[in-house]
Amino acid sequence: MKAVQFAEYGGPEVLRVVDVDEPHAGAGQIRIAVRAAGVNGIDWKVRAGHMRDMMPLTLPVGTGYDAAGIVDEIGEGVRGVAVGDAVFGNGSATYAEYALLESWHLKPAELSFEEAAGYPIPVETAVRILNQVGVNAGQTLLVSGAAGGVGSAVLQIARHRGIAVIGTASEQNQSYVASLGATPTSYSPGLVERVRALAPEGIDAALDIAGMGVIPDMIALTGEPKKVLSIADFSAPKLGAQVSAEPLNAAGALKQAAELFATGAFSIPVRKTFLLAEAAAAQALSATSHGIGKLVIKVS
Ligand SMILES: NC(=O)c1ccc[n+]([C@@H]2O[C@H](COP(=O)([O-])OP(=O)(O)OC[C@H]3O[C@@H](n4cnc5c(N)ncnc54)[C@H](OP(=O)(O)O)[C@@H]3O)[C@@H](O)[C@H]2O)c1
């Protein structure tokens, strides 16, 4: 099969489309014929070697963790899914014609494979960090990096839970943030004053999704370091804030997203699609860390 791999750590140019043996579903796994693969920040961070101490890899290795496609092999012990089902979920080496998934959910028929491929990591992350930071209906949450993949998921799940959100984005993405039910503001200097004016009653919790040095401002706004959580700035604990990195109940999060999608309350737009041969361009664009919604590799 065709797959995108890298044989050395480095820039996007180390990615190659190669012919490799097809993987086979082990216990607890399913194999899908990949229709589309989601592009996430972790993809280029792993490829660049930034994660090599935390996630040692044997090279050459495939890239990508999210995908949507058609089930064509079922591993031992797997129940509730059949060959031929359309699913979306998390696995490994997903920029390929076939990939193994560890967590999945049935794809709603009206949800395109391209859009579904963009959901797994953002949706799992959004559910996890909203639960971990501890914010409830009727409270106000500040989100830094509100327009991207994870931000889009956080804003919509928070809205469903009755949480008011103030979300930061660049000027061109303010109306997108407002369309997801949040109050947009810019991330230029003066954030504390702008947010205080927008939420005079105070901020109950804050999520740093973009990881751009906003933790001290978030602590000033919540008044309590523990009510601030980052997924991209691992220096946060030095200031008493939380970090979150370990996936938790991915299948449960996908189920929630599928249910919300079915009611019209959830969608993450696909900003741009790429072919397998364009994986380097997709990861290079992802690494700029700007823009709304998701980048997706269209496989078939
Ligand atoms: N720890 C975990 O479990 C975990 C899980 C998932 C993702 N992540 C990490 O979380 C980060 C975000 O992921 P993502 O998929 O949402 O990325 P993304 O889709 O690329 O979105 C990044 C967002 O950051 C915003 N941004 C850029 N510069 C900013 C700044 N100075 N201040 C505030 N916002 C800024 C951008 O907004 P504009 O376009 O409006 O500029 C963009 O919407 C990545 O680093 C990713 O690797 C961590």
C-alpha cells in the first residue's frame, strides 16, 4: 500500500510516499481503508523530533493519528463494529491507504469522511480539558486559540454544556469564533483589560490551547492558578497551572461529537484538503499554527 513515512527526523521534506506492507488488526484494534486522515500539531512535532524523548520511535515510521474510513479487518476481542462500517477514530500511521485504529465510533452518514477525519484528537482533547479544568454550566471560560481544531471543539462542547466562553483569535477569525457562540477578542497585548471589560463578573476557568505565553494573564484573570490549564505550554506547572497531555476515553468523546453533530450542534470546518503526496505541505501549514478548523489529507 501507499503510506507517508519519514526515515529521519527533520523538516517537512523528510516525508515520503512509500510502498509498505499493509498493517493487520491486532487484539482490540480495527483496520480501516482510509478515506481521509486528520492533520494535527502532534504530527509535525513528532516528525521534527521534538517528542523523541517522550515517544521514542524506530525509523522509518508512518505519520498521523486521526482518520476516517471503512472497516475492513477486525481484531480479536473487538465488538460492536462490522466490516463495511464507516468509522472515525484514533490510531497510528494514518496518512496511508490502510491504518489501524485503537479507538473509534460509527461515522454519522451525513458527516463527510473529510470532516470526520478532523475530529478525533480535537474532540478527545476538548472533552478531557473541559472536564479537567472543572468548569460548569452558568460559569465563564476563557479560551486562548479558539479558532483552531481543538478550539472549535471546545467552544461547541462548552456551549452545549451551558458554559459562556470568551475566545481569542486573530482579527480575521473573530466572526468564526462568534459563530460558535463565543464572545471573540483578539490575542494582542492588553488581554487582561479586554477580558475584564467583557466579563466584569470574572473568569471562572481558562484553557490555553495555543501555548503562546498567556498563562500569567490567565492566572491574573481567574485569580487561581489551578483554574488555568494548558495543552501546549508545558511550563505552566511552574506557575501553579495545570497541563494535560494524556488521552482519556477517546471513544466516549467521539460518541459525544457524533451525537452533537446529529443534532446540528457540532461541526469543525475543513479548511483545506491535501493528497498523500502533499503531506509535507499539510504539516508545514499546520506548523504555522494559524487558521480556522482542520487540515485533512484526502486518501481515496
Ligand atoms: N496536550 C494535548 O493533549 C494536545 C492535544 C491536541 C493538541 N495539542 C496542541 O495544542 C495546540 C493547538 O492545537 P490545534 O489543533 O487547535 O491547532 P491549530 O488548529 O493549528 O490552531 C491553533 C490556533 O492558535 C491560534 N493562535 C496562533 N497564535 C496565537 C497567539 N499568539 N495567541 C493566541 N492564539 C494563537 C490560531 O488562531 P488564529 O488563526 O486566529 O491566529 C489558531 O486558531 C498545538 O500545539 C497542538 O500540538 C495538545
